[in-house]
Amino acid sequence: MADKITAPLIREKHRKGEKIACLTAYDAVFGHLADASGADVILVGDSLGNVVLGYSSTVPVTLDEMVNHTRSTRVGVKRALFVSDLPFGTYQSSVAQSVDSAVALAKAGAEAVKLEGEYTDQIAAIVKSGLPVMGHVGMTPQSVNLFGGFKVQGKGSSGQSVVDAALRVQDAGAFAIVLELIPAEVAQQITEALEIPTIGIGGGIHCSGQIQVIHDVLGLNPKPMKHARQYMKAHDAIIAALSQYTEDVRTGQFPGKDNSF
């Protein structure tokens, strides 16, 4: 088995010029599949609100939900660096709140946490407590109501503000930073300015690595995002397989002798 991936090893990969492949996962089965793929980082994203729980945004996701999905996904992940999101409302109000929330995810199995925005005091405090932190700037989904929707950030003159935010997140102690839905040229500027790796999702080709929702990569989402690529059409294949199962049950083709004791 290849060496266990750690936060320092992610930074070492970046120093060597190696691209960093990251996937989300939300339960033990998908955690195992993502880990078996050789991904460097597996993130239990608060995107589970949209992808798994059916919410319209990540805002309703609770810490208890993140703890439960972190604990479940941890079962399937052996090699990759295992990261979990701090959901909305679990770190914004105080440094103490952020550390307590991060500790709860660590006790559920997280080896690092991710939080959105320029919460530099919180990042520094969580790192001081002994847990690596991944930052996140650009389109931060927990701020969807502030942005007025899921919109590209950092266009035109506002690009410098995203660069400055990324620099402050780095200086606070983050070991890597997600760049979401920003112009490719801004992501390139950030990547060249930082010493830590940038992980793009809708950030273009110049980032140090990429992260995608595993359901999008597998084609489980019938309406693919612009920033995603479907590597198989699992949605249609699964429906076809399940339809065949229901037909076999109705026609007496399943179970057969091989399925009987």
C-alpha cells in the first residue's frame, strides 16, 4: 500500500510540482471508492446538504450531520488525507466555537478541517490546537444568500480582493486553499502568489490540484455543472439495472436457484 497521505505530504507534493487530486465522499461506500481511486484528499463536504440530504444550499447543514457523515466515511478511507467541512454557524461567532467544532469533527475521524472565508483567527486557533486547516475563498457556498446565488466571484477589479483574501488565509496557517468559481486568470495569480497548494473547483487549469463532487464525476447528477466532467453515465446505468431488477422480480426471474439456500 502507498504511504498514508498527510497534510505535510500534500505540501511536499506541491513543492515537487505534483498535481493534487481530491474528491468528496459522504459515506463509507463512496469513501472506499474514492480512496481506492488513489485520490490524495477526500473531503466530507457540507455539499452533502445538496448532494445527499436534498437541501437547496449548504446553509442548513448541522454539525451533528457533519459528524455523522464524517464518522461513516472514515470507515472507507485508509490512505487519502481525510478532511471534513465545518458547516455554517459552527465557527463564525468565536474562536472558541471554531476550535470546539473542529475537535468534534476530529473525534469523528477527520484529519483536517476546511472552513470558508477570511476567518484568520479561527484558522490560527484550530492549527494551534493541533489540527490542519484547509481554506476556501472565491464562491463560498455558505454565503450564497449574501452573494445572491451561486455566482462566479473575483471578476474584473474585484479579483484583487480574492487574491488578498487567499494570502491572508495562507498567513493564518492553512496548509492548502480551495478556489471556487473564480476566473482562471485570478486563480493563476493566486497560485503563483502562494506557497501553499491551491485546489480548484471552477478555478481553471492553473491550480495546484482539483476537487470535484464524486456524484458529478460518476455522472450521478443528470445535470452536470460547467466546472465538472462526467467520467461515466452512472445515473442512466443505475436506473437501467434497477429497472431490470424490478422486471425480474415481477416475472419470476429473480431470485433463481443460485440465489436460494
